[in-house]
Amino acid sequence: MPTGELPKLKLKPREDRRLRQGHLWIYSNEVDIAATPLKGLDAGAEVLVCGSGGKPLGRALMSPNSLICARMVSRDPEQGLDHALVAERLRAALALRERLYPGTGCYRLFYGEADGLSGVIIDRYGDVVVCQLNTVGMEQRRDLFVDALREVIDPRSIVFKHDASIRDPEGLERYVEVVGEQPPELVSLVENGVTFLAPVLEGQKTGWFYDHRENRARTAALTPGARVLDAFSYVGGWGLQALAWGADSLLAVDSSASALDVLEQNASAQGVADRVSVEKGDAFTTLEALADAGERFGLVVIDPPALVKRRKDLGAGQHGYQRLARLGMRLTDDDGLLLFASCSLHFDRDMLRDTVRAAARHVDRHAQLLGMWGVGPDHPLHPAIVEMDYLGAALVRVRAPGRGGVL
């Protein structure tokens, strides 16, 4: 649409500073609603964003009923969100992933703001891609993504995995829909040289968690001969990779029977089923029982789902992380390793580090922090948008007190 025909979104004085520093979000309290009432703008509409003096700053898509009421799609006032723009940004994203993981076809292909389109997540499993369009503006332009994906990588199947609560604030319905061929129930992927099956239609999020790829490799490389406990195991990403890198045995704990079934299928396909046992149940309860029974493991992985989804949940979530960290310390062998992770944005890496420290003191262990890591490079971070840096993983060497006790 020509610039002159676009509705305008005018900001209050000095409220353009974050945009000029690189951020892509516009909050409702930054808008001059006297000049441009939000109620007069349709959800998903493309608008011309203007500073308080009227100077155009670029184009954005509207979510007028959300706190983040608009998201920038272009700094060029003349460039709208069309097929050419989507295809160009997909090509740029693909070039990075192929440079990082050449020839694998398995990675996060597109990561929202960092790749230039807010609210868009695309994971690739060879010729199957799984998309999440989490804003009303992107959902309304779904056909642009179908056409651009077909032009850029020509996948056999495009799965729109739109069944998460993140869509609710945008007023979007939840659904799962396939464009193209129906993919198998379990699709194949390769991570760190290990082949897995992932449930992209019925599984969690997009079916797999590529964000921990490098963290799994760093951890697995240190586990030859270890007995492994993988809590919140899902389909075995942590534990089965540890076995592939030389660990001795795996106990996987998860509350989902279907996830554990896929884990066992992965174990069979990898030829390690005889070294894997699973336990369905609440991880907190199961870990407590194992610790009370005196069980110990050379590697303990605790990678729970987000326990702090909103800032107001921080208190209760911190208590959960503290309990898990203490259990992890109790379950780790003397001179063993604990991998403790959080995917809660509001529980940052400083909090993660402090929780590990406090847990070690509480259970009389000596903790040595070997690494603090975040997402892998196929989840590039936008330097102006700290909200994308949600992941924390701490690898800890755990030692029992020696002569003179714990320092």
C-alpha cells in the first residue's frame, strides 16, 4: 500500500527513543492516542509509525488490544510487508543456518525479531517445517509465509503449530494445520550427530528444542561412563545424547506417557534400549523419592518447563527452582555433574547462579560452575531486545565435603 494511504500511528514526544535504539515493539502507553486513537486501528493493520513531530519512522503491524500494540516490520516508510520482504528475510535466515549447520537441514530456521519479523518462529526438520505465527498481523498474512517458504526451501510439509496459550492475548484461535503433504507422526532430525524422532504434530512447542543444541554437546562430551538422570526428559534430547557420547545408562523421568514412548522409540532406533529405563511421574516427587533412597548419578539433568511465565509468578517459581536445585545436588555423585536449566525469562542467569550457590550450601556440597550458557546461534539475539534472551543453563561440578568441610 502506498505510504499516503496508510493509517498513521503517532508517538508521544520522546517515545521514539527505544525504536531509534533498535527495538521493534511499541507499547500502548507510548502512543499519542489523542492524535491516533488505538480504537480506530484494526487488529493486524499495517500502519505508518510517526514520531511526535510527524516524521515517519517505518511501518508496523497493529495489535491494538495488547500491551505491545504494534511491532515494526520495516524501517523504510516505503516498504511494506509483502512477499518479496518475507522471502528476502527467509533467505537471509536460511543462509545463516546453513553456515552454522551445513547440510543438516535441522535447526531453528527463523527466530522472530532477530531475523526481522516479530512473532514468527519456524523450525526445520529437513523437508518438514513447523511455523508459529504468534501475532494477529502475521496470522492474517499466513499465505505470504506459505508462498515464501515454497520459494526459498520448497518443503514437503508446512505445519502451523498454533496450539499454545501465547496466542490468547492476541485474540487468536488455537489450531494445528498442515499445508502440503501430511507429515509422519514422528519426523526425523539430527542433532550433534545423533538421530532422533520428534512429534511435531502432538509434541511440545514445535516438537523439539533446538535452543539447547550446543549445551547438550558440551555436557555430553564430559559424561563417558556416567549413570545419567534426565528429569523433565521429554523425548530424550539430553539423556540419549549423553549415551551416544559414552555414558553408561539413563533413567528418564517425565509426566507425559506419550513423550516417554517416543523416548523409548528413539532409544531403540539408536541401539541403546537395554541401557535406558523410564519413569512416568511428577519430577519433583520422583526426584525426592530417588534422593531419599540414596540414589546417585554421574550426570543429573534438570531442564524443567518455564516455572515463571509472568513476572508476578516469580516468587512461586523461584521456590520451585530452589527445590529442584537442592534435589539435583543431593542426587549427583561426588565429583559428578549437574546440568541445571531455566527457560523462564523472568528467572535470569544471575538468579540461576544464585540458586545453584544457595542449593550447594543448603545440602553441604561444594559447587564449581563450569559454564553458564544461553541459546545456540540458530536462535540469534537482537541486541536491543533483551526479552529474547530467555534461556539459562548452568553446568556444575558437585563435590562432597572433604577434610575441613565445604569452603
